Amino acid sequence: MRRTGPHETAGKATRLVLTAGCLLAVDASFAGATDTRRPPIAIVGDAIPAPLTDTPGDPARGRAIVADRTRGLCLLCHAGPIPEERFQGDLGPDLSGAGSRHTAGQLRLRLVDGRALNPDTIMPSYHRVDPSPRVGAAWRGKPVLEAQEIEDVVAYLATLRDDTREGPAR
Amino acid sequence: MRRLAAAALGAFASLAAVADEIPQAERRSGFDAMSAETRAMQVDDTANPGLLWVQDGADLWTRAPASGRPACAGCHGEAATLRGVAARYPAFDEASGAAIDLQGRINHCRREHQGDPPYGHESRELLALSAYLGFQSRGLPIAPPRDPRLDPARAQGAALFRERIGQLGLSCAACHDDNHGRRLGAATIPQGHPTGYPLYRLEWQGLGSVQRRLRNCMTGMRAEPFAYGSAEFVALERYLMDRAAPLPIETPAVRP
């Protein structure tokens, strides 16, 4: 499997935006794209700069989502600075320091649809209704995480600085 | 706009990497990654709970069905004459013109030759008889038949193995070809070889078929599992056995 970071594949994401058909396609498949009250989710370069909701993300709620193996599922694949959760996975990079390596906008795109950055990634696209067949009845037509949950997780990840083990950025 | 979307998504799918199959010399059973205690439990026949089902299977093998027609042993004789069968199944079934797995074959015999209703999937009887038959091949290398009539099932199984499915958009290959040996939460991802089925899983507190295992994996992918006995599952089983050869049969294995 190819393992590329967002920065190496930034060119791909830019092409997505520049190619009209693709931009529309990506937009149409995002969860809540039919919600006409909000502007469509726009990818700029390797990021989604604008928050998906008007309510700022809550890092504490975000941490709870990341720690929850049946909601965020994150710790199945990633380790992170959440010491009370044992048995963390190692399919993806350690989430410690994710907020130092990425802007909030980059984290948002990585969560909403990491496949826009790396089409081969195994990380699920959390806020794009997956086009894959055979979605289980309980999950059909739904994104893995709702827009506000994405904002909460982004807010939490942004607190994970290289210079802190746990807690908000200094 | 919808059509554009569909076309673009098609392009996305075709970009997905074609997973590399594990070379024969690097194939490893899930057995190798287990704790010493669980391995000891599997190899010691007095400790392996699967042997209870094997014993039940031996009884069923010689017991005449309610219809009064012959028992399995009445047609096949000693079960030892079926050594090697579990190592080559799924096989091509002339009657249906399709691939059939061992459980399907047992139920076929029951219907056609014993005039009794087929056993339910995951029933004690079906698990016992398939454990008994698998046990006859214990230690033999998996030996896929060369029969070209199985090619459609092989191709379908290989395609299903690589297809992204479910809400999480994962494929079997994403875990078992590309990430075996890594940790998914508490579990070490095995290469995913069906060497030991039906097997005793500590988590199940009982014996289960390979299809039960596959349904567990599919539920984890938030996908709608294939139905027990479906052509899709038989095709996946055929592909998984090709992909596992020449690892030895371990039935009844023990897994965490």
C-alpha cells in the first residue's frame, strides 16, 4: 500500500478543485451537501479551510469521539495520547503532534475525505457518504461522523502539539 | 450533476491500488501469531474444545437418518477414505454447475441421498460433520483443484476480496494483504487464511464456520454481510483457499 502524507499529494487535491467535474462530484457526495443553508464544502489545496458548522468545535467532545471505538473508531488504527484506552492500533501514524504537523483546515480534509489526498488510503472518509456498495442497513446513507462531530474532532486534534503530551496547546 | 458524480467516482475506484497477493513462501497461519497458551490449547487434543464437535461428527457419520436411508458411512465407509477432501474444497458441483463448499456438499448429500431436510447453518450437526471431515485432513497441505470450471468462482472471490465495501469503504485486502501483522485495536491482523474451519473461537465460546468469521469481518466493515450459503461466500472461500495453499489444514483450530 502506498503511504503518502497530505503534503506529498497536495497536487492531487488541487487538481480536484481545478477540474470542475471532480469538484462537483466531491461536493455532491459529501454528507449534508444537500443542506442549501450552508455553502458547499470547498477543498482549497490540501485543506478544507472553512468550518463545517457555525458552532466552534469542542476539544473535550472531540477527545471523547476519538477515544470511543464504536464512534470515532480512531484508536483501532491509530495510537494517541489517550492513556486510559489500552490496545491502540498501529495501522496509521500516532496522532500525538497531529496539531503541530497540520493546520485545522488540513485536519478537516483528512477527516472529511482523506481519499481526496490519497485515493489508496484505508482511513475511512468520515464525512462523505461512502460510494462503496453493501453498506449495512444501520449505516446506509449516513456519514461516519456528522458535521459537528468533525468540528469537535478537529478542535481536539489541533490541541495535540509536539510539545504537549495531553491537554490544550500552550 | 449526478452523472458527473458517478463518472468521477468510477475514476476514483479505478485508481485504488491492486493489492499484492502474499507469495507462497510467506504465507502464515493465524496460528503463528497466537499466544503460547492458545497454541497449546489447539495442538493438545485433550484441551482443544473443537474435539467435542469432532466426536459428535463421528456419531452422526454412522447414524442412520430419520428417513431410514443409509448413514453417511453407509455410502462412504470409513471417514478416513475422505482424507484430503477438506483440503481441496470448494469443488465444482456437476448437478448445479457451480462451486460448492464442504457444508453445501454435506447438506446436498442429506437432501439427495438421505431424503432428510438440510441442516441449518451453524447448527450443531452441520458444524460437527464438517469438523469431523476437516479433521480427516488435518496436517495435509491445502491443495486447490486445477478444475477450470472453478475459474469463475475464483475470479469472483478475488474481486470480492479487493472490493471496497460498507460504510467505512474497507476491503478484505486492505487488512489481510496490506496490513497483516499490524494491530487493529487489541487484535493482530492475521493474513486471513481459512486453514482451521470450523474452529473454536474463545470469543464465541463455541465452534463456527468460516462464513461466520467472514460475517464478523463484514460487520466490522459496517457492510451488509452475504447470506450464509450464498454463491458470494462460496466464491470467497474458493479464493481464500487458493490464497492460503499450501498451508496445512488445522481443523478444528482454536482462535482468540
